[in-house]
Amino acid sequence: MPSMTYGEAIRDALAVALARDPAVLVYGLGTPDPKGVFGTTLGLQATFGADRVFDMPTSENAMTGIGVGAALGGLRPVLTHQRLDFALLSLDQIVNNAAKWRFMFGGRGSVPLTIRMILGRGWGQGPTHSQNLQSWFAHVPGLCVVAPTTPEDAKGLLLNAIFGEDPVIFLEHRWLHNVTGEAPEGFYRIPFGQARRLRAGADVTVVAMSLMSLEAAHAVDHLAREGLSCDLLDLRSLNPIDWPAIDASVRRTGRLLVVDAGQETGGVAGEIIAHAATRLWGDLRAPPRRLAMPDAPEATSPALTAAYHVRAEHIAAAIAEMLGRSTDTTPLVAARRFPHDVPGDWFRGPF
Amino acid sequence: MTATLPQRLLRDMLRIRAVEEAIAERYAEQKMRCPVHLSIGQEAPAAAAGAALAPTDLAVSGHRAHAHYLAKGGDLKAMIAEIHGKATGCCSGKGGSMHLTDLSAGFVGSTAIVGGTVPVGVGLALARQLAGRGEMVCVFIGDAVLETGVFYESANFAALRRLPVLFLCENNLYSVYSPLSVRQPAGRSLAEAASAMGLNATAGDGNDVLASHDLIAAAAARIRRGEGPQFVELATYRWREHCGPMFDNDIGYRSPAEFEAWRALDPIARLTRQLLAGGGIDNAWLAATSGAIKDEVDAAFAFADASPFPGPEAAFTDIWSPEVAACRR
Ligand SMILES: Cc1ncc(C[n+]2csc(CCOP(=O)(O)OP(=O)(O)O)c2C)c(N)n1
Ligand SMILES: [Mg+2]
């Protein structure tokens, strides 16, 4: 399998989809511009033409409704927002039309619309460029919500979104765009509703999503060196959720930690813990735990974000605590050689 | 000696440019850790509005708001400190460059979602009208705002209620790297679109600060006479990249020739030449003014540098009212 970045995997999925089916459209603010949405749409207009790959006015709500209509009319549109926060202008079309169409017309008509939303963080993205509102979308019946972590999953889930028959909220974290991994060539689909086991273990079940799955993997690897074994599930799909995978794991470990990339109150982690408390009560050997963003907006000042996000050391400490152990997390902190508000050395600001 | 209007306009433009260039120059130091959208090249509409509005009038703006904040009288030190994420910033470090406020100057707020403050400005105008007060509200917008639904909805209500609101549109031809040609139909005039919504609309050269001032002052006078909402479109051009300190004419979305043509229309050089030739200023005035501005800008950066960062607890304050915060345990 070729190695590629997450961003390249997304671009690859779009190119494969556009080549495979003339019904596929790719549009959004900046789609054909020289930066190509962080590289994810670069060159697509040159290859597939301006009828199918195009920029748009700053009209998020209308362009979403137009995507709904285009999908009802037989197309497979992919709409991209450079930040989830901009997509908030289109909540009406997403929630009242895209999500409801199949249901409110008794199954007559479906909306195969894919909406990519990029989640920002750090470098002063601040209160309105950094929101992880996946739970809002996961709350709406009729929408599928996916948040892939690896290049392979990004490509396979995006292709599944495009060629499925449902409206899909496709969440890509800006900090994942430069993560490298292997991904198959050509066309393949990864079905929704399936978690991926990133690490196999017996002591604690750790369920994470998006960027948090990478942080959790660092934590789990650190604990493995200290003899603790964790079963790490990357959720991938936030609606539908892979309950069988979670159930099977928690039945073995008896312990559950959920790491959410969104705010704690009303979040996806709370849903998973409610599920465990109501369905797996007898299997639990310790109270379930969650780690999520605090119930506060992300501020702009780096002084206010230093302790704001959940990082590998917090996850490791929480797992150890659940097992009545302690762990020295200094190596996890020391492994990061760049400031807390950037994803890596490659990021030099400002967006 | 009080400044003449042209002197004030030139001074305000020089000041805005000096601030923006200082930000650009120092951005690589990585101490300003937030996106910045600079107004270098398009200082004239801001300066013109600052002079045409009364200190008690209100203003709101968007992501590219440094110039608007400064022209309206916003505190420079608090803005530079805000961009540095310091506790002394105008939003205590919580908002950064894209969120500025100085209530004492009537600059109510700028936010980062395109079109987001348009209805807020109209609502402020409604409050002013209902209170029977004479002030008006200036809503600073870019050309992309004419693509948002909320603009038309807000304009409609402003026209319906004849609200004291001025929509001041800086048409710099681009939204990020997207030219108007991929966003709006060819031949569309923004002012005509606004006019069709019931706004009294005029358009002019946004790199001619005196002409810009005349248009804005005339619109403001109509608002004060109770003639209802106005729209002024000013054609101008951003010199630097959409977001950040660099130039970006090399990446291919606009030509170096287009940039050079607009740079030749530099609003500051233009007024400077005009005033020097006409005796409105002399070289001594220029040197003294630039020197004073440089000192002020240096002092603002020194203030920001010397200011403390907010303490970690500040990440969790100002979210709810004290009353509600007290019952969240
Ligand atoms: C609703 C929304 N969509 C997209 C963006 C991304 N964005 C930030 S600035 C900008 C350009 C706006 O252009 P314009 O209004 O002409 O202002 P200019 O940058 O030219 O000053 C865009 C699209 C946003 N902030 N909000
Ligand atoms: Mg513009």
C-alpha cells in the first residue's frame, strides 16, 4: 500500500470518486484556489473541469440546500467547509432538509450529500474557528457522522460517504492533515458503524475519535511499556456507533474510558458511557470515565489553551488511575518538541 | 493647532499602515499566535469612516478589522496586547485579532464569521432608534458579505424600519483567493444589489480618501436626517496575503501586474502628494507625524510585550453570567 498523508488520502478519494462517476461534484469556498483547501482539492478542477469542481459564493446555507437539491436530482455532491464553524450557517438545510428528506416523504427520495467540515485548533483559532460540534450532528436522526483518524480510513470513509445514499457529515481535524500512513490505491469503501481496533489489550477499553485517537495511542503505548494493556477503539463513525465492538471489549476488560474531541456536556462520550451504564452494568468493574474538552470555548491566547485540550499524558494518567496504578507521564510530554498550540514542526501559522 | 480634515485623514491612514506593517514585520517572531488579516493598501475607507462618524456613533466589523477599530478610536495598546494573547488585551486575550472591541470608542465588536455582525449592527441601530437617540451604526463589510443571506435579510429589516445604519462595503475584489468572477455574476454592481434591497446606495473610489469621506459623510447626513439605511461601496485592494503577513502575488490567483496597478493607487501616497503640492502639509509635518506614530506603535508593542499572560483560570471565566456561573458546580 502506498504511504500518504491524511490530506493526500482525501484528495485521492475525491479524485477516485470524480473519475468513477460523472455524478460526483466537488465544491466549496476555495476548492480550486492555489491552496486547495489545505491541499485536499489541489488540481481537481484542472483534471475534472469547472462544471464539476468549483468555488462558491460565501453562501453556506444556500449552497448546502443547493447540494440537497442536486443530490435529489441525481448528483453526488461533496461540499467542503474550511472550518466546521462556517457550516453553522447551513444548519437549517442540514437538519431540516438533508436529514429529514427521506423520512418526511415516506422514503421517497434520498440525499447522498457529503459535507466535509474541518475542525480547527490552536494558533489562536479561537472561539469561532475551533469548534468540535460532532455531537450536534450525531444527535440528528438521518445524518451519518464520521471522524476518521488515519489516511486509510479517511479515504475509505469518504468514498463510502460519496457513494452511499445518506447525507454524511465528514469531520477532518486540521491537525490530522499531515499525519502519514498507508492507504490502498484505487476505489474501496469502508462501511459506517465500524470502529477500528488501534491497539489490542485486556485491562481497559479506551474509546476515542479523530485526533483524540492519536493522543490515546501515544498514551496506550506508553502504558504498555509499563505493563498495562489497553484495548483502543478508534470510533471512526459517531453515528452509527459500533456498539457491538464496544460491548465486546468492555465485557472483556470491565473498564471503559471514552476520550471525546468535543465539549463534555452533551457530548458523544456521555452517550457511550450512558450506553455502558445502562447495558453493560453487570460487566463493569470500575466506574466508566470520560475525558473531553472543558465546557468553555477555546480562547485565542496561547496562555489559555496550554491546559485546555486533552493530551496523551492526561489519558495515560486517567487509565492508570482506573487501574489503581500510577504512571510517570514525563516521557509523553518530553516527546513533543514543539509548542502546545501547533500540530507539529510543519505548521508555521497562520491558518 | 487643530488638524485639518485632510491632515487627520492622512495621519489616520499613516497610523493604520504603521500598525499593520509592524504586525507584519514582527509576525515571524511567533509571539502573535493567531490569524491576522491586514488592511495594508485599503486604509482609506476606514480612515474616512472614522472621520465621518461621531465618537458616539457605533461600529461593528468582521475578520479584517484592525483598521476599523483604530479609525473608530479603539485603544491601540489594547489591540496589540490582544493579538499577543495578553491579559491587557481588549478581550483579555480571549478573542485575538479577529475579535476586537472598545466600547468606550463605540467599536462594539468585530467577529470572524463572514456576515456575522451585519444583523448585530442592525439590531444596535434598532436599539438606538427606539431609544430616540441620534447616533447611527456603521457596519463594515467586505464584498463577500453580499453573498450571505443574512445581509439581505438584515438590509430588508433595516429598510423596513428606516434604521440609522450605514453599510460600508470595502470591495477589494477578492474573498480569500477567490475573485468576484467565481462568486458573483459578471457585471453585478454591489451598490445596485444593495439598492434593490431598499438601501440608499452610492459607490466610489476607495483609494481616494477625500472622495470616500465625502460619500460617507453624505450618507451619514442622510441617516441623521432620518432618511433611513445607507450603503456605500468603496473600491480598494488588499496588498498582502488574505491572512498573514506575507505578499502572495506569486501563488497564482492574481497577477503581479494587477497588484502593481493598485499599488500605484496607494491612498496614502496619493493624499501625501496632493497635500504637499497644495500646501496642506509640509515635510516637517510629515516627519513629525510619522515620528509620533512610530513612537506610539513602538510603545504599544512594548506594552504588549511587558503585559502578563492571563492566568490559566481565565480560560473558564466570562462564559456565563456570574449568577449562572455560581450555580454550575
Ligand atoms: C461564514 C464564513 N464562511 C467562510 C469564512 C472564511 N473566510 C474568512 S475571511 C473570508 C473572506 C471574506 O471576504 P470579504 O468579505 O470580501 O473580506 P476581505 O477578506 O476581502 O476583506 C472568508 C471566506 C468565514 N470566516 N465565515
Ligand atoms: Mg473582499
